[in-house]
Amino acid sequence: MIYLKTREELELMRESAQCVSRTLGMLAKEIKEGVELKRLDKLAEEFIREMGGVPSFKGYPGPTPFPASLCLSINEQVVHGIPGDRVVKDGDILAVDCGVFKNGFHGDHAYTFCIGNVKPEVRKMVEVTKESLYKGIEQVTANNRIGDISYAIQQHAESHGYGVVRELVGHGLGRHLHEDPQVPNYGRRGTGPKLRDGMVIAIEPMINLGKKEVRTLSDKWTIVTRDGLPSAHFEHDVALIDGKAEILSTFDYVEEALGILKSAN
Ligand code: MG
Ligand code: MG
């Protein structure tokens, strides 16, 4: 069942999404060579609670309750990496996925950071993954369907020869972290549920440098590429309001911290 949000609810959702955005911006200054992943997780949890939010991911039900506030996925890890004592190294890419629950609604979005001397082909894959997110968002208009978003993401990623992960998908967002509809990163134009005013979806391409296949590690959470090649992940929370896409989250805090021009947003 797809829950359409009222104006008031959309404003609360924007606040939750912005809490995630600010958390990612805070982390952008901390993510550097030598930082331990569990330190980033601790900083994020404190920051979220200071804003009056609760980390959406901590205790999230699964094979075991998710033990942390962030999903931190390095290199060949696609998503759902558990922050531990691993340290960030020069040349790594780190996908940071964060969720905040506040005023009864969740925000959920993600950014992939390049640390130091990342190989050009990997950096390119990270850029194209971000571009594919915006290609998907362009399709969020009245009269379009979920499949239009899926198709646009898949086309862009595959045109560069990358693998598009099938097993994990974007989703509706609201009072629950995962609501209907599912938002796959692959699919056919004109298929799937119709987009309607008041819908909020988390669009989140997971794109592999190599093949699309993934597997789960023995910790039962971490998803990695089967071929061991790196993978990137970007996620925005997007609402359809008056027939137009509105991105409730923002990468502005991150890109300000990184000193990147904001033109891509
Ligand atoms: Mg999500
Ligand atoms: Mg997420």
C-alpha cells in the first residue's frame, strides 16, 4: 500500500531528510585516511541525537538487528556494511548511508566519498552513479511511472558498462523506513505504479564497476560484489509535489564540506 503524504507530513519529512543531510555534511569533514569506521558511526549517532532524532538503522530488524547508526560500505562492499575497527585508507571509496527518525518520519540517504588517490576508473564510476541518481529523479513527474525512473538509472549506468545491482532496490519512505512502492534501479519504461502527488520515494542506485552480481558476507548484512570490484551508492529522498519532483534531502552540506561546486545539485 502506498501512503500519500499531506503537505504537513511532507514538511516533517523534509526535516528528517535534512537531518540526514546535515549528518553527512558533518561526516564529510571527518572522513579521511586513518579514521576508524566505528568512530564515524559514534559521531553520527551523537549528532543525530543532538538534533532530536533517532538513528533509523540502529536495531533495524534483519537476520540480526542492525548494530549501528550508519551503513558504511568500503570498495567492493555495495551496501549495509557494519562499522567496525577497519580504518579508511588512501584510494578507498566509502559509501555512507544514514537514516534519521524524527517527528514520526524517516529520512534516508547516502553519499559515496572518494578518499585521496582513487583510481580514475573508480572515481568515474562513483560520478556516473551520482549522475544516474539525478537521471532517475528527472523522471519523477506527474503521469510517469516507477519504471521510468528505473529505466533511466539503468540506461545511464549500463551505457558506461557498469553492473546494476538487482537484489536491492529503492523504496517508498515515510512513517516506515521501507514502504511501498519498490523502486528498482533497472526496469522498463511505462511499467510499475503511477507516480502521484504526495508520494515520497528513496531513489538509490547501487552500481558496480564490474558485473552486477552480489553476495552477502557471513555477518549476514554486508553485501559485496561477487567479482570483488568496487561499487558505489547514492540516495536521495524525493517527493512528488504539484506534479514536480522535490528533493527533500540535499548534498549541499557534503559538497560544501568537500569544497565541490554545487552545480551538480
Ligand atoms: Mg534506502
Ligand atoms: Mg539508505
